[in-house]
Amino acid sequence: MLDLLDRKILTELDINSRAPLTEIGKKVGASKETVKYRIDKLVSSGIITEFYTAFNTAKLNHFYYKLLIKLHNVTPQLENEILNYIKKQKYCAYLGSSQGNYDVVILLMVKTPNQFQGFITELKKNYGEHIIEKDMHFPLNITRFNIRLYDNCEKIRTVYEQDERINNKINELDLKILNLLSINARMPLVEIGHKLNLDPKVVKYRIKRLEKEKIILRYMVAIDYNKLGKKFTQINFIIKDLDSIPEITDFFDKTNKCIHSIQLLGKYDLTIEIFVDDNEEIRNILGEFKKRFSGKYLSYDILDLYKEHAIIWGLFYWN
């Protein structure tokens, strides 16, 4: 069970997981040594699964596509085979198992629609007879809220829009730095410099420039909600009044349970991802939502994301 100090440290790491230990210590009221000990313990216990970096991938000419799949006539062994196949594919950025209208949630990162179509073609060629339904979506914009694990904590949001804005200043060295930060957002400048044969001052300069140009958006932390006794839930909405999406996003933000709000092009118009204590909490939140937004949405589906098989951020070495 996490105490208040653990919850404060996790919250600070999700605001800036690259922050120095002394800076985190000042914010949470603990020594540098205590903060390091607590972070190491959170990592070793599996609560923190990784420190990662959010990028504006559109500026790198990479784009996310979301795919929801319902499986048919599969044994547990065959389902694992399908999941392992997807996980090994080049463009897989996220893979999760869910309960609800769909069994599998996939996020792909590709440069072109043809690459996305190629993934679909090969998936159907290998397992098409077991895929009874699939729904494809293009995320228009993604809002990432910070994890809020205690009262009166700082609240921030990071917005990323998938419009095609290619940045010609990015070179191979920048991409190598981005790839290392995607693997470990807390990697020290000295270690990055050693791996790339660069002076740490050069690494620092390039990172600052990438931050200024909003290619690097934020440094965050991924946690295993199951180990906190939380349910990670995705709600997919079909919205009647699309102008109400910002207001709906604000509503879920104020629950302090929301991690992502994603506006989509596809069957669904909006995805909300939240972590809750139990089914009763999600019912209460949706009950308030129905009262407030009656007439502004048509329907919604709930997916319980009970297992994440792949979260891969180091994709910037692709050609």
C-alpha cells in the first residue's frame, strides 16, 4: 500500500520524470536519498514500469492509428499466439487485452496509411478467420493529464495534435537522442553522451532545443494500476454534438481519475481513459456524465483494460 510520500513522488514523476532527485525532494518534503530509495522501491516492486517521454511524433512524420479487434472462436493458446504475433510487428506501439465489446486494443505508429493497411493485410492473412470485428480510428488529438494520487496536487495537461508538420531540422543524431529518452526518460546526460560519443553539454543543448521546438512534450511515468488496486478503464463515446468534446474532456479531467482524452476519426468520436477503484466508482462517474451531457452523446462502450502486453516508445530509428 502506498503512503502519502510515495503518492507524491509518483505524481511529481508523472509531471516531469526527468526532474533531479533534489528538485523532487523539495516538492515532496523529503531528502534526495529518501526520494531515490522510494523510487528504486517503486521500480523494483513493479509499480513503476518505465519512465518515458512524450513526443510530437507528427513533427517526425510518424502518426498513430488505433485498432479495436473482437476475436472469434479462439482458445487461450490461440489468443496468446495472436497477441504475440501483434506484439512482434514493427509498428506496434501499444497492445492491450480488454473485456467488453472488443478483446484487443492496438495502437500503431506509422509514417503512411499504406503501412497501416499493410499491417491489417498481414494480420487478416494470418488470423482473419478469428477476427469477427475490427474498428479503425485515427486520433486527431491526444490530451494526456497527469496522474493525481493525492488531494490538492498540481494539475497539468499535455495536448498533442496529429497534423502533418515535418521538422527539417531533425537529424540522425537528434533521433538517436530521442530514442534513448524514449527507452528511459531519466537517463543522465553523461550516459547519453557515452552511448552516442558526445559531450554531455552537446546532449543538453540538443535536448533543450527539442523541448523548445515542442518535439519533446513531456517526461512521464508509466505505472501498473493493478498493483495499486485500480482498474484501468477505456470509455469510447459516439458524440452527437462534437462541439461538446472540450466540455466533456474537462468533466473527466475534474474527476482526477482521467489519464487520456483522445478525439478520434472513426466509429467512435472520443476515447476517455481513467483509473478507478472499482465498478461502482465508474458507475457513479458515468451517472454524473449522463445527467450533465444528456442529448450531447449517442452511446458509449466500456472496455476494461486488464492486461498490457506492449508499450513501446522507442520507434524513431525507423526508416
